[in-house]
Amino acid sequence: MSQSQIDALNHAFGIPNVVEVISGNGGLPKIRVTAPSASADIYLHGAQLTSWQPVNAEEVLFLSEHSNWQDGRAIRGGIPVCFPWFRSKVDAPSAPAHGFVRTKEWRLESVKIDGESVVVICSTENDESTHRWWPHAFRLVHKLSIGESLQLELNVTNAGQTAFRFEEALHTYFRVSQAEQVNIRGLDQIAYLDNLDGNRKKTQSGDLILTAKTDNAYIDVHSAADLIDSTWRRTIRTEKENSATTVVWNPWQEGAASLGDLGDNEWRQFACVEASNILGSAVSLAPGQEHAMQAIISVVSKNP
């Protein structure tokens, strides 16, 4: 997008001293939000939130210093939107991992102030680039409410004449003091599929403590998960609606080594806890039907 197009977006959607559309990393258009209750950065590339910092709190999201900032490449960190598949596409391994919308430029639909929060709405839909990998007609709307809590809603509409089935995730990278020293609470006695063990079904016992490469999909779980970082003395809670799976991921040292957009030791700086509907919880939509998944993220205890 040219600078003149970015300037036009700022003229149309900017709010003095609160919202500004500017040229971000790689010249990609970025929405900079400075609300009374929080600040945030949202890229139209993938409709991806890359920063959220509630007032009187530290940055909540991790963003890799080695991330790519260009068309067709995913941003490493923040909260990527995964759709219409998660991980690799089963029938087309060469397709983009986690779907194609995280590398598309979305449209900015609206920006408004709602109390002490700012609500940003972005959208995207099928086009020639998506038909290469997925034949269906769809419309996605991503609503981001930036405030003391972060409220995200991903709305999917079947805009075609045939039913389709899709996976989705809000692939949240939480910034942590050290991945080996965090606990994830709220998944005790929940069954999960271990992607590192052929999606073998297992059951969580107690808090999840990351000790090695982890890629778990907790199934039939609708309750909140707390990421407890005792070193930073803060707890980040993820609540969700219309989400039947919670994914927990960290690539650890060996996995990070294979990712060119992640520094050697950056795996220690994040843990992913994700609202999602994947695998057996993929969503089916008839023509004209809609589905909305929500994630509500809050810092329930803050480091001093």
C-alpha cells in the first residue's frame, strides 16, 4: 500500500490523539491505538494485533525481532488469525500453514470509541488468491475491542452456495519472562491431542508446565485458561465463547531453530494459549450461515 493510500485511511478513520493509521514495519499500514485504558498496534496485514498494553501494565504480546514484514509472509508474534485450516492443510501440504488470511491485507471497515475502549473492525473475503487453495465463498470480520481487557471476535459467513467446514484460531503469543517458568492453569483433567505424538489422546494432570516442545489441542473445553508468570508476578486470563478447543504451543529450542523468523532464544520469551476450533471441533456452515468465536483476554494480576 502506498503512503498516499495510508494517508487516505488515516484521514477517513483517524481520531485525533486516539487512533492513527501510519506506515509500520516494512511500510505495511498499521493502526496505532492510544485509548485511555490501553494502547495497541494492529496491522491490516492479516488484521493482526501485534501489541496490546493495558494502562499501568507491561506489554502482553510477544513479537519476534526477526519477523518478516512483507506481502505474502506471516508476522511472527502478536495474534495471527488462522483460517480456514490450522497447522498444515491435510490434502495440500504445500498450502500456507494456518491458512491464507494471516498473509492477506484486510480492509479497515470502521473505528469508533466505546467508553474507554476503541473498537476496530476489519474484513476480508474470498478472491482469486484464496480460490487457489480453497474453493469456497466466505466473508470474515475481525472485531477488536482495545481496552483494559482485550475482546476479539472472529465472524465467519458462508457467502456461497455450498456448505463448507473450516478450522479457526486466534493464535495468541503471550510475552513471558521465561517459557520454562510459567504455569498454565484451567486445563486439569481435560483431554488433549498431542500433535507431537501423532495426535494421540491424553489427559492433562494439574497445571501445564512447559518443559519441552509442546503442541497440544485441548478438546471439548470452554472454560478460561490462566497463564501464570511468577517471575513477572502476573496472570493473563483467556476466556472464550463458541470455541471448543484450546491450543497450547511452544516450539522450544529445536523447533525454533527451524523457524527463520524466530531468534535462537526467542522461544523462551513467549507461550501460545489459543482460542480455537480445530480438528474434530472444526465448524460446518450452510450457505448464508454465520459463526462467531470470541476471545477475551485480561491481565488479572499485574507485575508491580
